[in-house]
Amino acid sequence: MSTPTTTTPDNLTSRLPDPTELFPEMTSVAGGMIKATHNGSIPRTTISLVHLRAGQLVGSTYHTVRQTGELRKAGETEERITSVASWRDAPYFTDAERVALELVEAVLTPNPSGQRVPDELYARASAHYDDKALWTLTIAIGQICFFIPVALIARPIPGKAPGKNYTS
């Protein structure tokens, strides 16, 4: 029986070159989003959990690898990281984190029979987050939604640092 081989990030190529070579203003856009979401109103861990869940929902290896790495660097346990995909029945998340994960799912999951973010979900979110924190969470979801097409179309190399994750 042969052992399956894996491809390392060094053997992968992106589909497109680094967008900042073509659009240098992207650096300030990305930096502005990071500054807005890292304002201290919600934990950075919550932002990474939300971004990880978004990456899982859209099937982005780049985002799931990147956010998993960010969570590990922040000292998160493997149980919390690996349970994001099944957060609803996992005992590792606070109520505030759960509502944040539910919000990103609501935004990214079509609901043909009603609102994606119903009033009841918004009410639960606003019970955990003040206006600034709720806006921060909203911007964090928008931030990952901005970068999802980049990851799915351009396919930056998973596991490589930003700025080194594209081939020319």
C-alpha cells in the first residue's frame, strides 16, 4: 500500500500574482480593515473564529489555514480550533462567540424563506455586544467577505505569509 503524498506550500502556485503589485492601494484598504476590527471592542480571537468559520463555509483552504494559524499563535486550544465547524454542539465557546459564529453563518448562508439576519438573532447579538462591538463584528464579517473572492479566484498559497503567498 502506498502512502499518500501531500503538497507543501513550497510546491503550490497561485493563479494570479499579488494584487498589491497591480493595485498598491489594496495595502491601505487591508490595513484600514485590520485597524477597524482590532479596536479592542471585541477580542481578536472572536474575529479569528468568525473568519475561520467563514473560510469553512465557503470552502477556502487559504482562509481556514490562515485563521487556524492565527488562533494557534493566540494560544487557542486545538479543541476550540477544530470545533469551529461544529460550534453549535461544542462546549468550548462563550455565548458571545456563539452569536458571532451564528451571525457569520447567517450572512454567508442563503435563506430563501426569509431574512438572513432576523430580528431575533440581532437581538441576541446586541445583548452581548454594544454598538461599537456590534459594528466591529459587522466590519469583521465584511472584511472576510471582501477577501473570500480573492482566495477563491486568485488562490493565494495556503500557509504562506501575506506578501509571500502569491507567485508571479
